[in-house]
Amino acid sequence: MRLGEKHFTNQGYLVTIVEYFNSRSCSIKFEDGTILQNKLYGDVKNGNIKHLLHPTVCNVGYLGYGMYRAYEKSKLTKCYTIWHSMILRCFSKKYNKKHSSYQKVSVEVEWYNFQNFAEWYYENYNPEIMDDWHLDKDILIKGNKIYSPETCCFVPQEINKLFVKMYGLKRTLPVGVSVDKNKFVARLSKYRVEHILGYFNTPEEAFQVYKTAKEQYIKEVADKWKDQITKQIYNALINYKVEIDD
């Protein structure tokens, strides 16, 4: 007698009971054709059924249907945490207000679905050596603003920090250049120690010295991690060019 019953979920979706075995097992169908099996009738009646294509993270990201789970043993998985943070950085108005560098950054539509991101994640993440590595979007393609399977990679923190930029400050001098006692100073932070590379009469001269030193430093770090990073990442680092407006 319950076949054909229609109920609204708490997410606002209309579902229809298409199979009913007993109060502990029935199948329902969403209007988009999605069918869920083995659901409690009480949950269906009370609206406690979740459509996994419903955006729950910043009104964009959704869990999706598939083998990958957000939780394991009542704890969020590392994969889900990274995906959730990625969506948050790009689509949270509150986060963007505090971190202006992400105001124009986005995520490839296919990665709105956690299942698609998780598939890429488990193909590219090695927990034995990448425990504290970072998801990066713009080392392979300098200046890239989109998180996607083609543009992203995992890199050690030391590599990722090579390219950290200071946003929100009005800068009138080239990157790596400051003023001290009417001279232009080239400075480079290397292995967590700041080095003064010299004093110059023009900002352009100071930048050229900084550029040479920074590119050499990037190559040194690339060689340090050569055996653990991919060839694609290594080549991107070796060929990286520092620009005056970086």
C-alpha cells in the first residue's frame, strides 16, 4: 500500500517509494532518476534522506555517489579534508575576504563532486612520503587559477613555500627589493634565513641580482627533492623564471 507514496526530504527533494519490502527496507526514486535502496520507511517519511548530489559545501561541493567516503572510523579522511579545504578557499566569501589571493581562484566543475577528486587523489597521493605535502595548483603552470586534474600536484612544504606571495600590500618595488638608506636592497629568504644580496642604485639592478639568486635557490631545492617529486614537477622548478611583478 506504500508503493507510489511521495515525500519531501529535508533538503527539499521530492521522492517516490518504488519498492517496499518492510518498514526497514524500501527503495525510493528522486525526480532526477536517482534511486536509493534499503532505506528505512521512517527516514523516508520524516525526510531524513540525503541526496548525495546536493551541494553541501559552500553551495558548490557535494559528496556524490561512489566508493569514496568522507569518514572512516568516525574520523574525516585526509582526502575529504583536503577537498573540503580546496572548495572553501575558492568559494567561501568569508575566507576570500580574509585571503584576497583566492578571490579569482576556482575549481574545475568535475571536482565539485568529491568522488572525482578522490579518484585523482588516490592515484597521485603516496601516504608513505607525502604525509605533510601540500596540494598545489600553480607550480606546473605558473599563474594558474584553477584547481583541476591537469594543473594540480602534491609537493613538499619546502617547495610550496618557495612561491608564497604577500597579497593585500601596495607594492611599488619589484619582488625581492626594498629601500634602505637611499639604496635599493636585494633580499632573499633562503632556508629560513634572510640574506642581503647587496645594495644598488636602481630597483632594476637589485631585482636582477634577486632574480638570479632566487632561480638558483629554486633549482637547489628541486635537486634536493628530485628523487621524490615527479619529473614534471622537477622540470617546472628547474625552468621556473622569476618575473619582476611576481
